[in-house]
Amino acid sequence: MKEDFLKNWDTQLKKGLLPLFVLQALRNKECYGYELIQELKSAAGIDISEGTIYPLLIRLMKEELLHYKWVEQPSGIPRKYYSISQEGKKCLTEMKKSLETTHSKIRKL
Amino acid sequence: MKEDFLKNWDTQLKKGLLPLFVLQALRNKECYGYELIQELKSAAGIDISEGTIYPLLIRLMKEELLHYKWVEQPSGIPRKYYSISQEGKKCLTEMKKSLETTHSKIRKL
DNA sequence: TTTAATACCTTGTATAACGATGTATTATTT
DNA sequence: AAATAATACATCGTTATACAAGGTATTAAA
């Protein structure tokens, strides 16, 4: 019953929540993109595709909510490690506050 | 600080939440579009513009989550009253469940 | 030797909020 | 009487973003 609708709804919901997920995850520990996908999946069951995470990280960088550094590996491809900035922490706090407000709005209906 | 970012974030968040807001509001009582805007504003402080609500109602109609009927007024423009369908109620239940799951995912991070 | 996993990335498509704009009716204000 | 605002419907162009698909490169496993 309306599985397409619900699937699409989930996708739309992510458009708001993913930046919060990423900032929150990076508040706990530095991660590189590929790792973030696995981290969010294993820690919270959140599925993000590569086509989503890399552009998202670039956006958050442009907003200066994240910093990054390349880290060479003894073998294999270098990793781009992201960490949250002061600005990012402030934003995360605001976002959580806003989400809580939104949640209370739902309860009012 | 990063007000543009936060404003845009709120907008993106709405993309998932508005269908739920509308279905929930219509579960309580039949409304016409223009009334829904005022209803959501006064009941829960949710701002929706006309350019958002009318296409949204049309989408929910196409999914058969809503029914509507024109109601002539003693004076003025006829109103298009929307009510939630059985299918809509089921969807709303699923959406709330899904949102609760999502909320618990956030807490896990 | 081929497949899979790791690790980065871009492009095209679909979806949806929003401001602007349009139409029409009625009420209020000047 | 005329102009403005409020009611009530709607569409269109812009912008943002998730995702599938595809691309590049390295290393490990089958």
C-alpha cells in the first residue's frame, strides 16, 4: 500500500536530516567520507549513498562547518578526513533545537 | 551566524514533514486549502505558503490519500474541502512510525 | 585473472518548497 | 465612488538535494 509514496517520503525527509546526521557523527569522531557511510549505517541504521555523501560534505565545507585534511595511507588511496568546526558545532546545536521545536509542533496537531 | 544555511535547512526539512503535517491536520477536521494555511499557523506555528499548499494537496489527491468536495458559499468563492481517506490514515500511521524510528536513530548518534 | 572492496568523485533525473504572478469575489477603508 | 485588502483558487520558474549510474585508482581475495 503506497510503498512508492512512503519510500519517496523517506527520501524527502532525508533532505533535512542528513546534514544533522553528518555533523552529529563528526562531533563524535573525525571520519573520511567512505567511513561515514559505514559509520552511519552501523551506528544508527542510516543508509546514505556515495552520490549523496560526497556532495554533502563539499556543501558543509563551503559553509565552513567542517574542516578536512588529506591523510596518506601506508598503502592504498589517501583519505580525506573531516572534522567539525566551531561554527559547525554551533550550527548543530541550533539544528537540534530547531528539530525539537518542530517535534513539539507535531505534537500540537 | 550561518542564518542562510539554517533557513535553507528548515526549508529542506519541510520537504519531508509537510505531508505529515497536512494529513495530521486533516485527520482532525476537514479543511479547504486556504484554511489549512491558517490552521497550521495558529495551531502549531507552521508556516506554509500558497505556492506550497496547493501543489501538495494535489499530490496527496493523486496518491488517493485525500478526497475533496467543492462547497458553494452563500457569498464568495467556492471552497474545496479536503478530507483524509482510509488510505491516508494508514499512510499517516506509517509516517509517524517511521518518524519515531528516525528520531531514535538520531539519539543513537 | 577476474572479482570485490576500498576510496575518491561527477553527472543527470526527479522531487518539492517558495516567491511571484494570475484570476475572481467580497469587505473595508479612504 | 475608488482603491486597497482579504479571501480563495491556481500555475510557473528557480533553487536545493537525494540518488542511481558511471568514472578513476589501488589493493586484496577468489
